[in-house]
Amino acid sequence: MRVEILHIDECPNWVEAGVRAQEALTELGHGDVEVTYRLLSNSVQASEVPFAGSPTILLDGVDAFPSGGRTSELACRVYRSDSGFAGAPSVAQLIEAIRDHVA
């Protein structure tokens, strides 16, 4: 499995998204999977990947939280959580997304 986080410099949530993704992987017994990061610097780069705002978490090249909101704009992304909107998905949300992906 490949886990990649697409991000821009202006949204710092990519760091926390990476920490949470690694926690989720470890909890599911995939602690050996490396989380990689790709900095998108312009709209051309963003248009070449399934980017839906920073951070976008890809599992084997597919958005872990598909929303149909793909964009080439260098923008921040928000995720729904139990406590409202957040800048990164929770570990529990990531565990569910990873389980769904490998199923």
C-alpha cells in the first residue's frame, strides 16, 4: 500500500494528517507502510493529481475521502469530524478509510 499526502505550504495540517495516518496504519498492523509527502507549488501540479485541498490523503493514488471536490487551486481542505470541521481527519476516520480501501 502507498500512502501519500498532497499538501501546500500555506496549510500546516498536512503534518498532523501524516502523524494520524501513521498512527492508523500502525494500529491496523501496517506500521511498515511509509507515509510520503508531496508539496504542490502551483496549480499545474495540483491539476495533475487527485487534489481536493491540503491535505489530501491518497491510498494507492486514490483520495481516501472522496468528495468530488477535486481542484487545481492551492487551497486548504476541511474534513467533517464528530466535533465539527477539522483540518485533518481523525485517526478513527483514517482507520475506517484504510479498512475500506483494503477490503
